[in-house]
Amino acid sequence: MCPERWSDPEAVSTAAAVLGSRARIDAPLGALTTSRVGGPAAVAFEANGPADLQVVRTAGEASGLDIIVIGRGSNLLVADSGFEGIALFLGEAYGEVEIDQTDATVTAGAAVALPVLARQCASAGIGGLEWAVGVPGSVGGAVRMNAGGHGSDMASCLLDADIADLNGGDAPPPAVNHRVDSLALGYRRSGLADSDVVLRARLRGHPTSPEVAMDRIAEIVRWRRENQPGGQNAGSVFMNPPSDSAGAQIDQAGLRGLRMGSAEVSRVHANFIVSDPGGTAADVVALMDEIRRRVHEHSGVVLQPEVRMVGFEGSPTPA
Ligand SMILES: Cc1cc2nc3c(=O)[nH]c(=O)nc-3n(C[C@H](O)[C@H](O)[C@H](O)COP(=O)(O)OP(=O)(O)OC[C@H]3O[C@@H](n4cnc5c(N)ncnc54)[C@H](O)[C@@H]3O)c2cc1C
């Protein structure tokens, strides 16, 4: 019953057997990302509590397969051959938002979409999180990536996060509360290990009028529409080098509009790669390699990927 596309079908079957009837074998993964390229996950599972996390951990240990937690797939590039591991999705149990008006804080489950969080806070008169409306990720993915924009980021708003470690142990992994200063958040990175799963985050805002906050949201949405492409993409492909923005580097090397197969450097924003419907991850990777080569040739700058590569050699989640 286990597809022979995987190099170790026995490991895949073992993981699926431990996970039980809710495991999905050969489940769509690349198709669920915002790039909509790339293949399936060998096994996918949705967790809705500590017992589920424990079973995922056991499945990983029993099979030897890697586990990767998937948020909204807005910063992932999945290989065309797929991911021979366990893709962990967080379900409704991690989808709640609680706003505390008394101290302008909000507690959000890791599965909550940032734009939803930003709008809910704004309409409740909590300011300071408007920037998140432009980032199509989840709260969990945003903590790991220290997502940000429009002059702010997760590091500036986060108070603390509940994190479970899927490494070792027989009991359900406890959700340990970590203060923001222990998470080593830096520019589009954190000190989280691959086995760390963010479950909840508590964020600080400030009291404001809903009208002011919603106006700011509308302004950010307008700016995004005018300055970033739509379609199939994973946002900024490369991190900004210390000297300049990655987009400016790519532009100066004359690469706007450069195409390799189904992947094109966006004509709207040069740090975005847009894929054609039915496109491949291989074309995106080939274009990334070509951009890096030509930017280095042009300015000596070595661009580093911001997007997380999944299922490629040396992955699942290299920074
Ligand atoms: C159009 C567009 C615009 C974008 N603009 C911005 C921007 O302005 N600023 C910015 O910072 N980013 C931007 N991004 C990138 C992306 O939205 C962010 O990096 C976001 O934080 C990723 O969240 P996600 O839930 O989609 O994570 P995913 O893409 O699903 O995963 C990214 C990484 O986070 C990990 N992860 C996901 N959930 C969890 C969890 N619960 N616990 C632990 N690890 C987890 C994954 O394992 C993976 O390593 C943009 C993307 C797009 C498509």
C-alpha cells in the first residue's frame, strides 16, 4: 500500500502504522504551498493536542523518518520528488485567538494565519500588529522565521511562546513556555531546533482606535498589491545582504524577467520568483542558482536563500 516512489517504503509504512488511520500517505505537500510546485509528503498527519504530538514523535523514532512542521507553506520550496518524511500540520486546536484588552496582549495558536490575526487585533482596537496583514504565514512559522515587514517583526511583538520538543521521551511532549529573549530571533531566523514545534504565542500590542488600525491595514494591503506580484511564489527568495536589499542586487545584475523553464524572476519585485501553473521546483532551483551566480559575478555578493528547502539533499530545513 506504500507507494514505491520512496527509497525506504518500509520506513514510510512503519510511520503510517504508528500514526494510525489519520495518517495520510503520499499526501499533497508542494501543492499546498504558496508556490504550488513540488511533490507529496510520504506521510502527513494533523495534530490537535499533546497526545497527537506524542504519536508523531513515536512515528519519527520508530521509522527514522524526518519530521517537518508545516504552517501555511508560504516560505517553503518542496522538491518535485517530494519529502520522504512526516509532514506535521497543526489543526483547529491551535487555531484560537484570545485578545486581552486590559493589557493589549493577544494569545494566538500557532496555526492562526497572520493576516487574520492582524485584522482581529485591529478591529478590537489593538495596534502594533498591522504589519502582519502582509505576511501570508502562520503564527508558528512567523516565530520560527522571525517574520516581519513595514518596520516591525515578530521579535518586536512577541512576549513568549509555548514550544514542544519532538525529540525523545515517552510522555507527551510538554509545551514549555519560552520568553522571547531565549529564542535568539534575528533577521529571518531563530534559534529553534528542527524538532521544536511552536504551539502558541503571546504578543504585545498597544491600545488604539479600530479605525486607525484598520486604515493602517488598508494602507499595507494597498502597498503589497502595488509592489509585490501575485500568483505562485514563496515571497522573498533571498535574505537581504548587509549592504543592500536582495531585490536591488538582483535588479542591478539585470535579472528582472529572467526565466528558466516555468520559473521567472518577477518583473514587479526582483526578489520574488513566480512559477507558472504546473511549474516545477527544479526550475525554481535552477533559477535561484543562476541568480546567485550572476549577482556574485556582478557585485561579489553571495545571496543566501530565505526560502526553506524541503526534500532536497541536505534538507529538510536548512537555514
Ligand atoms: C506573497 C508573500 C509575501 C511574503 N512577505 C513576507 C514578509 O513581508 N516578511 C516575511 O518575514 N516573510 C514574508 N513571506 C514569507 C512567509 O510568509 C514567512 O516566512 C512566514 O513566517 C512563513 O510562515 P508559514 O506558516 O507559511 O511557514 P511555512 O512556510 O509553512 O514554514 C516555514 C518554516 O517554519 C517552520 N514552521 C512552520 N510552522 C511552525 C511551527 N508551528 N513551529 C515551528 N516551526 C514551524 C517550518 O518547519 C519551516 O521551517 C512572504 C511570503 C509570501 C508568499
